[in-house]
Amino acid sequence: MRIGELAERAGVSTRTLRYYESRGLLPARRAVNGYRVYGDDDLRLVEQIRTLQDFGFGLEETRPFVECLQAGHPAGDSCPASLAVYRKKLSELDALIGELTTVRDQVTAELVRAEAELPEGPVPLCELGQAQLRMRQLSADE
């Protein structure tokens, strides 16, 4: 298949395919007429790259998966290098989850503190709310 067909079947642009080619992730085979030609294996490579990127992997992180497929393995994650990338990504995600949990706890504590300090009865308007109320009253008086 030519580049346009591969792009359509993979759901990417031809520019993306050329970029993958320039990064060495997609082989650059040419027909006699100079057109790029691709096979079903190339479609699998692009699908693997796109799936990993959808999961949050950087383009360079997809390389071990692509190389695994190019080596003839049935899946891109059948090789030790691919598994190492999975482990690294999980470690990064765990760290991010920890950071987000800490921030969430801090925001919760601030909310609890702020709610506890609210006076009983009607809540006074903030300065912006008071200014908006005055503007509405002036407009209504006119």
C-alpha cells in the first residue's frame, strides 16, 4: 500500500508517517517509481505506536515495542526491553498518583478549614459580588 492508504487505515496523517520514518520507527521502502510502499506489518507498527501514545507513552518510549515487532515477535510487548518500558511507565504513574493524592489532601484540608471559618447566617458577598450587586442596583434605578 502507499502512504495515503496506510495513513487512512491507521487513522493518522501522512505527515505523521513521514515523521515516524524520519525517527527510524517506520521503515522507508520505495517502489521503482519512488513512492513509499508499506505492508500489513507496517500497519501493525503504526497501530502499536498510536496505542502506546494514547496511553501516554512518548514516541521514543515506543521504540522497544516497534523493534520487538520488527524482530518477528507476535506482539510488541513480548520482549524484555518492552517490559522494562512498561515497568518504568508504571513507576512514573505511581509517582504522579502520589503527588496528586498529596495535592488533593491539601485542597481538602483547605476546604474544611475555610468552611469551618464561615460565619453562621447569611454569607457576606465578596468584593466582586458586592460591586456587581451595586452595578445591578444602579442599572435598575435608571
